[in-house]
Amino acid sequence: MEASYKRASRDAVAARPLNPIGNTGEGKRNEFRKTALGATLMRVLVHFARLCLIVLPVLAPWLSAQAQTWPAKPVRLIVPYSPGGAFDVLGRHLAEKLSQQWSQPVIVENRPGSATIAAAELVARSPADGHTILLTISGTVSINPHLFAKLPYDAEKDLVPVTMLANMPQVLTAPPSLKANTLAELVALARSQAGTINYGSPGIGSQGHLAMEMLKAKAGINLLHVPYKGGPQAVLAAVAGDVQLVIATIPSAQTQIKAGRLKAIAIDGAQRSQRMPDVPTFTEQGYSDVTAYVAIGLFVPAGTPREVVMRINRDAARIVSEPEFRDRQIIANGYELVANSPEEFAAYLRKESEIYAKAIKISGAKIE
């Protein structure tokens, strides 16, 4: 009798499923729910889900209304250059159009000096409500963090890209007396006269400086750097024969080129400029790694509501894309229209930052 009972028990165990429901994930969850802690957590999750269902429909119209009621007061457009220059003029024309669009004054504030750092710091520390906007070059966030040992702002965390309005390719020029009309001829000349050819730039860490350092590294040549206080001064030095080469913006160089005081050797860009269609690009001449674009765009403080960022993006992009504004303020001044999205601008800045980080490392430039 006892043997029969034991045999029956063994048979029952053997017949029992290997993965009973109590040992599956679902079973464990059921057991967890029965505990005091499990019951409490489940109640919290249920209440949170109900709260989301109540709050989200209420919050969405509020966020939309925030963008619709913005701007609620005058907007400050911070420009990191002195009044009267081409950059400042562009900012003032944009501010005028935005004032009309937003029915609020858009006031240009010039904060020149310190490689755009002062202007960037002001905006980075401003309230994140969309009423303070920075109009600056991309180097503010793609060059300065690598060039300066310390900055009063974090380029990645404190500023949000809104849109790249336009960019400007730069052109490598030389006095007519230089016996080189192409990059190949320039490289050959530099190799034959090692250490005797110099170039001017708007300053240490400028796009022109870093572009020439890229060219030096790619071609394996030695050129001496002579920094000036700005692009116009560097161009005038080339005209006077104080330097043999200079990379300059199209507006700065074109007048001198037309007058025959300078000649163009190469221009930056994926394709030739409409303003200078006869000048071959660096890429055409085998130096695609050399870049000297001056991109200009809008930034706002981190934390600015997404709806406000997109409102600024849409309105600014529409204004610069209008035929009259585009032709008179963008193309006529040597810029190429971009007007992209915040995501596209951010991606561009990341790529440019990588390029300039390498160039700065090659050049050894560092500002304490």
C-alpha cells in the first residue's frame, strides 16, 4: 500500500509540467502583485497613467498658446560685432523684418570683441524665454571650445541652434606677383622656397587661419602665419605685399580682385560660387579637406520652449528666403542661402566642430 502511494506520487511529479504557470514571468508578476510593495507600486503606476491622461490634453494647448502669445515683450538680437559692419547691417535688416512679423520691437544690441565670447555669454545667461537671440558665426560653438582654455559658457549645453541663415565661402588670394595661379603651383612653390612664404589671417583661430593650417598639413608645406586684427586688415596687407597669401570673404576680396590688386587661387565650397564662377574650388584642386566657410545663424538659451524655437526658425527662415531680402542681403553680400532646421544646423555644427578640433590641434593654437 505504502509502495503504491509512493509510486503514485512519483508519477504525479513526473507528469507535472516542467514550466508551471507559477514559474513563468507572468506568474512571478502575479505573485509580486500580491505583496504589499507590489500592490503599492501598481497603485502608483495606475495613478500616474491617469494623471498623464488628464494633464497632457491640458498642457498641449498651453504650450501651443505659449508660442502664439510669444513674444510678450521686445526681443533682443545680440550681435557680436561693431555697428556699421556687414554682419551688423544684416542683423538690423533681419531685426526690422522680425519686428513687423512679431508686432514687437526687435532691438539689435552690439557686443563686440573677445572672439564673440561676450555676446555668447550674455545670451547663454539670459532667461530661456525666447526674448534674447544670438546672431553669430558658427565658430562661436565649433571653434571657441577647442581654441580657448576656458569659456564662460558651454557651447553644447548653454546654447540651442535655431537655424543657419546662410554661409559664406572664403577665397584664397595672392598678389599678382606671386608665381602661382593654382594650388598645385602654390604647393610646388612653397616646397621650393620652404619657410619663406607667409599668409595673413583675421586672427589666431579664425576660419582663415585654420583653413591654411589644414592646407599646410594636407600638402606637407611650411607657410608662416601672420595674424591681423580683422579680415580687412589682412587683405590690405596682401595688397601692400606684406604677406603673400590671404584667405578672405568674397566681399573683402572681390573689390581688390576686380581692381587687379589680388588674384584668386581657390575658393571654398562644394561647388563654385555664383559670385566668382571662374575660381576653382579647393575640392576641384584635390584639397577637399580644406574648409573655410563662415556660417551665420541664430541661437537661443538652452531651455527655450521648443514651440518658441520653431516659431523663430520658421519666421527667420521665411524672411531670409524672400526674394528681395535674399537678393539684397544674402547673395549681394557674398552669402549662400541656407535657412535650415534646428536639427540640420546642430548636425552641421557637430561636423564642423570635429574638423576644427583637428585643425586647432595641428596648428598648436591655444588661447589661455
